[in-house]
Amino acid sequence: YSFFPGTPVWPEGRRDLTFAFLPDNELSDEAKAVFVSAFQKWSTVIPMTFTETTSFYSADIKIGFYVGDHGDGEAFDGVLGTLAHAFSPPSGMFHLDGDENWVIGGDITTSTVTSAIDLESVAVHEIGHLLGLGHSSVEESIMYPTITSKTKKVDLANDDVQGIQKLYGANPSYDGSTTSSTPSTEARETSAAR
Amino acid sequence: RFFPNITNIPPWLLPNVTVPAASSAWDAFQKFGNCRPGEKVDGLAKLKKYFNYFGYIPNLPTNFTDDFDDELESALKTYQKNFNLNVTGELDEQTINHLVRPRCGNPDIVNGTTTMNSGKPMSFNSSKLHTVGH
């Protein structure tokens, strides 16, 4: 795991965050539910909560789908290429490429659309950025920068859990059972050293 | 475009979305296979922009050239290390196949340093560092 330069985090007094969707996108409840599920992956392991609000402009985390140049200097590039980006804490800006073929249900591995991208997989990754994690070299981790089309990866790896808990501590009710069984970088190094 | 249950939708009912994987934004990189340091190949500047965007090449005052120069080779080696590929400094098939994968738009290297691989920071020996707003 890695952190942004300077290790920015949400301030201590802000552990119960709100999120909202760009009204212009008019997302269905089914699409919104994908993000709720993605937030839960992180709230399971750290003492933070994420609650939807209808007030986009006052929300801590603002989620929007945009096409091409959308004003932040990081234009999207159409189908595939870059899929989404998110800003470090406490910005809360979460942008997704509106040109992608986002899949929000069903078995994506059997999709007939070769450029199908699993929305929840990308959402879990970008929320990691919103909370302060950078990219990881551990291929099994959520914070690995690339994802292949027609694949789903939504479970936090040990590497992700160790990184985020270093920033915010552990959720007291976390029992360690919700992550995939991949070793963290640190664990692999320790093992190699032995 | 959202697909609630994409499995059940035959491709011929999805005009405009039956896009083959090869038509991604970075498909042009496929033609750089076996390209070696010292060569000049049309379009390499676009690959340098890719590496610049994700933090592997620091910002330069001039436009990127199509030369396979030391800067590109260095960026390739750092990229290959970050993604656990064989560190060859060349545009081998394994590296190109990885470069064209869809990915997060956040840079891997911010302000010229990265801890992405094995928790060991790497730095560029340059005062002109790539900075993004993230």
C-alpha cells in the first residue's frame, strides 16, 4: 500500500461522512446501491461511516459521471483507457468516465460486451483514494491501478486493510474475515527475509 | 451507460457498445513492440505523454519527441518495477500488454516519488517534477 504525499487523511472529527450523486446523472437506485456496497467494504474495516445525502453541494464526497474534459484538468478519454479518478482527502471529489460500459449487476465474466467494466470494482478502488490510499503493487489488492474488462474485484486484500487501518485505525467490530487472503507487501517481504 | 444485467443482453442489441477491447484509448501502443532504445518511431511521443500523465516522466518545458531516449527507458523500468514485470527497459510484449489495460486515472507517482512498490520510495533526479492536483 501507499499514501499520497504528506499522508492526507480526513480530520479526526470527521469519521461519519456523507456522499451524494451529481443530480444531472439521474442514477437509478440500482446504480446507487453499487456505491453503497463499495463504501461498506471500507467501513467494515475502519471506524468510519458513509451515509447518502441528497444535498450534492454540501456532501463530503461528491460522485459524478463525466465525459471528456470536465473542468478539473484530467479529461476522460472515452471507452476504456482511464476509467475514473478521485482526489485525496478531504477533497471528496470522485469522478467516473461516463463513456464506459458500466456493469452494475449480473455475472460480468460472461458478458458479451468486451469493454464491460464492473462499477463496484472501480468504486471500491476510488474510495480508497478518497480516504487517502495511493496505488499498490500488490496485484491482488484493490488499490492496484489496473483492472481488466469483464472482471470483478471488490474484496479488500490484506494490503488494503493494513494501509487503511494505518490511517484510521481498525473498526472495533472488524474480525478480519471479510478480506481476500492475499498477503500484503510487508508480509511478503517479511516472509522473504525469513 | 449502465447495464443492470449485462449477461442477458446479446451484443447485436447493443449498437455502439459492442466495442472490442482493442479499440481502447491506448491501442496505438501495440505497434511499439520490439522498439528499442536509440530508435525513433512515429507516435512514441504519445507513449511519453502516457508516462508523464501517470507520473513516470517529469514535466518538460518542450514537447515530447518520438525518440526512444534515456528518459523513456528510465520511465519504462520504473513502470515495470511498479507492476512486478520483468525490468528490461524495453517495450516487450508483456509490458505493452500491461500498458493498454484500462486503469485508474490517478498517477502512480506524485511529485516524483512513489512508494507503490514494496514500500520503498523512488525518486527522479530532476528538479522538474510532475505535479497533479489530486
